[in-house]
Amino acid sequence: MSDRRIAHLDMDAFYASVELLRYPELRGQPLVIGGRSVPAPQRQADGSLRCARLRDYAGRGVITTATYEARALGVGSAMGLMKAAQLAPDALLLPVDFDAYRHYSRLFKAAVREIVPQIEDRGIDEIYLDLSTHEEDSASLARRLKDSVAAATGLRCSIAIAPNKLLAKIGSDLDKPDGLTLLGMDDLPTRIWPLPVRKINGIGPKADQKLATLGIRSIGELAAADEHWLCGHFGQHYGRWLHAAAHGLDEHPVVTHSEPKSVSRETTFARDLHARNDRTELGQLFTALCERVAADLVRKGVMACTIGIKLRYADFSSVTRDITLAEATTDARMIRRAAGECLKRVPLEQRLRLLGVRASHLSPLAEPMQPELALD
Ligand code: DCP
Ligand code: MG
């Protein structure tokens, strides 16, 4: 396993960068995405763009992400917007638009698959790749992946190539944004050991705090700690893992295929619809979604026991509801009926922006029956 080559690719300031594709004139400014009921930027009669600023925000919303210009002012993901406003009152504030981010997520992954067909999908903006069987050297492969993502999306990403997933994940963060990082085991003392232990994927806030009380803050200090001593404090399993991780060891394979956990379809309306006034149109869209989910289930060879809906309202808040059926199904009408039941349990005063239907708790469809042999 020592000659594996694993890549981790992570998009730079992802949500914010997608917004900047739409509003290129905002480039270079501190900009954060987040909050609830944040107004979208508005084009003025003179062509200029009017955009909310952090200091205008009142509420409990948090930042999903910030441009690097905003991070320089001390604000970042998960920070409350009102707290952020004290640090960067003039920073621009944009609402989240998940549909747009999902669209670009699909685009960048498709661009990567053109070069490396098998990817491990780790969510909206990151993936792992196993490059071990590729002939091309790491630097030019990484370059080509970055160029392909940029050509397909106009967005930049950071990539690291390392002997395993653990180091690749740490590595992609080392030279952000627009990073291209190659790490070998030799780089451990200089590039990994000086980092805080939190940089290891798997050391969360609790373990971090406990390590701190034991006097361990950097990965190097963790590597120097005695394995038995660590096991005494954290248990055998986690103690051993901590010790191995600090030495840059990780054998996890890149997992490129997974059984679907759910099947879903959703649609954002061309204009916001109202449950009462646009009843017919909404009903038709709803039925069409259920039919597509049913077809997806059959195509994937699975049936579903739970049917759920997702609504996003005009103010971007969303709700989900689900219902568990007496028996698993792939039938569009049963899905439609269950989804209709869910719809009765959500508030419908506000206009709707998006409707989605999800089928989950999947199990394999019964084997098709053996075609009868033609005996004569
Ligand atoms: N995100 C979020 N809430 C968080 C962290 C992230 O909603 N607490 C969203 C917004 C990010 C996206 O997920 O754009 C990807 O998360 P990353 O941690 O990769 O952050 P970015 O891509 O924004 O920045 P970076 O350049 O550091 O990767
Ligand atoms: Mg990212």
C-alpha cells in the first residue's frame, strides 16, 4: 500500500465563488454568504448592483462561507452574522442559493470524471481520487484536473496528492486558494507536524480540547506522545488511531461506488407558486416529480419504504416531512398519495419556490421472475 497516490480536491470559497460568477463586479471585495431572509442583490436602473452589507443584518443567521478578502478581516464559516458585522461591517452579504451550488457541484465533478472516472464524492465541494494506476506524474495530473475544473465551471479549487486520504485532505488545505500540493512521507516533519491537531480529519472539538488539557496542541506533539499513554486517555481504538494519524498513516481506500440511500427529484419553479392560487399547476408538477422518482427507483432496481417531501419557501426557509409506508413500493400513484399526505402537514401560507420528493429506506427489488421456458 506504500505506493498509493491519493488526491483530495476541494473547491475554493465554494458558495461565494459561485455567486461571483453571477456578479463578477463584486470580485475583490469582502463578501459573505449566509443568513435568513437576506435580500438578493438588485440591479439598479443605472446598471449598478445594490447589495446588502453585514452591518444591515439583524438576526441569528450564520455565515456559510466568506471570500478570502473577508477572511482577512477575521470572519468565516459558522460565525454569527451579527458578530461578523462587528469585524467587517462593510462586507457584502448575499443569501444562499443551494440550487446554484448543487449545479456547479455536478459540473465540477463531471469535469473531473472526464480525467479520472472513479471519484469518491464527499459532499458538495470535495472529492477523493485514487490515482495509483495512472501513468502520468502527480504534478501534471493535478494541473490537468485543476484546469479541467476551471474550464468547466470558471471556478478554482485546491488539490493535494499524497500517499493516503488523511494526508491528501490535510494537504489540499495547505496552499489554499488555488493550491497544488504534493506531499510525501518525507514532508511530515516540515509540513504536517507544525499544524494544530484539529487539522486531522477525525479530531473534533472534544478530542482537541482533551488533547489540549494534556498539553498536546500540534500534530508533532501528538506524534511524539507514547501510544500506550494515548490509549490510556482515549481508549485502545481511538488512541491507536491518533498515534497512527500523527505519523501520517492511513489505509482507508477511496470508495467510489455506494448503494443509493435515497432517490430524490426536485424542481425550482420558474416563478414562486402559491398552494391555493396555483393549485392545478402545483398538482401537476408534484405528480410529475413522483413519476420521475418512481422511474428512478425502477431503474436503480430498488423500492422505497419512506416517502418524503421538501419545500422551499419564497423566503428561502425550507421544511421536510416524510411518511413510512406499510410496504415498500415503486408505484408512482402510491408515492404521490404518500407525498400528498406529507404536504398536508406543512404550512402553506407562503409562496413556494421549490418542491422536492424523496424516496428512502430502499431495498432491492425482487429478482425478476425467470422467463418461462418455451417447452413444447
Ligand atoms: N459550508 C456551510 N457551513 C459551514 C462550512 C461550509 O454551509 N460551517 C458550505 C459553504 C462552503 C461549502 O460548504 O462554501 C464548502 O465548505 P468548505 O469548508 O470547503 O469551505 P469553502 O469551500 O467555502 O472554502 P475553502 O476555500 O476553505 O475550501
Ligand atoms: Mg471548499
